[in-house]
Amino acid sequence: ESVAAKLAAALGVHYYDQAKTNDALWANAILSRYPIGAATPNDLGVAIDVPGRRVFAFNIHFTDFPYQPYQVFGIPYGDAPYLKSGAEAAQAAAKARGTGVALLVEDLKAAEGADAAFVFGDFNEPSHRDWTAATAAAGRHPFAVEFPTARAVEARGFVDAYRAVHPDEVAKPGY
């Protein structure tokens, strides 16, 4: 049962329960102090009625299985095989979350030309900006991985807010 309505009432904000069943949602809701408009076709985002602005909020929750960091580090998680290279990890991530990412990419089209659009939620995948050769050399993981999910979002013009503020992934790790 969603607690979004109760939470929104307690906070005095608007809410939208993302009720569709697909590979990018799992018990999701969007809360906003501004009125919420129409949902995108796959239910991953909504228009937010900010006076004088065209704004969208996208909230996703991709699958956590198999989880590539566990596969890379040899941590058992179900029957997921261990991975020995960055290429294997990137391929496994694309296979695990590719369908959900495709749904997001499709829904992001609704925000084209918007004044602002935000993507948040649970990617269940590290960023390629954190699994670099520099962080591997610092001993955080065994090798760099070009994780595909954040790359797909960035390819549509979005910016990793944490890395924009903290560009040095060794000095300011993104966990």
C-alpha cells in the first residue's frame, strides 16, 4: 500500500502515485509543493505546474538484480555470476536495466524543450563517473566500468548534479 497520500497530507504537498507496472517502477511516487499535471506514457514522470515554467520530474526504480558491484567483488547474490572485466560489467548492467532505461528514454521525450527536468530515484547501478580508472587506481574497485544507465541519461542532456559540484571522483566518492 502506498503511503504517498499520507506523507503528502502530512507535508501539505501534492502527490502522484506511479501505479503502472513496468521495468522502471517499484512502489514509486512523486511529491511536489507545486500542483502535479499529466503523467508521461510509461508513468515515469509528471509535469509540475510551476508558475511561468514548464517543468518535469521523473522518478525511477530500476532492478537491483543482478547487481554488478557484487558480481565484480565476488559477493554472492542469488545465482548471478561473477564478472572479471569492465566490459562484462557494462554488458551485464545493460542487460539488467536496459528495458527500464528504454522506458525512461521514451518518457524523457515529453520534457523536450522544458525549462527544467529532473531525473531521480534508484538507478541500482553506480555511475560511470565513479567507476573510473582513477578510482580503480585508488583501490575502490578492481577496474573501470562504463556503466550505461547514467550515460544514457547524460546523452539526453542531463547533468550528474553531484559530479557537477564535486568533479574529483577520488576526493569526493559517490557511493
